[in-house]
Amino acid sequence: MRTVMLLAAALTIGAGAASAQQAGTGEYGPALRRMVTEAAAGRCPADLMAEPLLSACRNQMAQMGPALAALGAVEGVSFVKAEAHDDAGNGGRVETYAVKYAGGKTTIWSIGNRQDGKFTTAYTLGQ
């Protein structure tokens, strides 16, 4: 099963819009872990998600929640890389993580473009 969660604002990530930054650690891992865990339980954490990410999460929950739950509990979140993005003049940062599940699968997730403490981007393309 391939879980695809393309949430609002993810389209701002384009090949020409980002410049990779290799950093030793990321900042958004705990927020991503919570988002994935809450989504697997059928909830979209409004305190972490800005609009329209929150609306996109709610719209996709019927398929996304069960698909994430089927993967099992999140066992680990490992930082992969960070990218700086220029979203029409609004600088942002998107971090990529490998998320390992109790069922044995690992998926690659990206999260970022935090504004006022909430994220506008969170998505996975699967493995």
C-alpha cells in the first residue's frame, strides 16, 4: 500500500524553488511525528497545521487515516535534509525525514514553511 499525502502548499516545492542545505539535525521532527500519529488516529492537529494544510488534511482523512494506521505506530523519525524555499518572497524551510513504522515500512516525509508556529506544508510521496 502506498500512502500519498499531498497537503496544501506542497506545490510550492519545485525543483527551481529550493536549494538544499545539508544540516546535521532538523527542527521539525517532533511536529512531524505528532502529525503522522494524530492522522493515523483520524485527527488533524489544528495547533500544528495552518490553513489550507488543515483543510487538506481533513478532506483526505477518510483515506489517509486508515492507510497510516495500517502501517503501525511510528517507531522513529530520522532527519534526512533541509531545504530553503522562496515562496513568492516569503522565505521558508522544508525538512525531509524518514519515518519508520512498527509494521516494518519506512516512508519519506517533508514538513515545513512554518508561519506563526503552524506548518503550511506536510506531505509524503511514500517510500
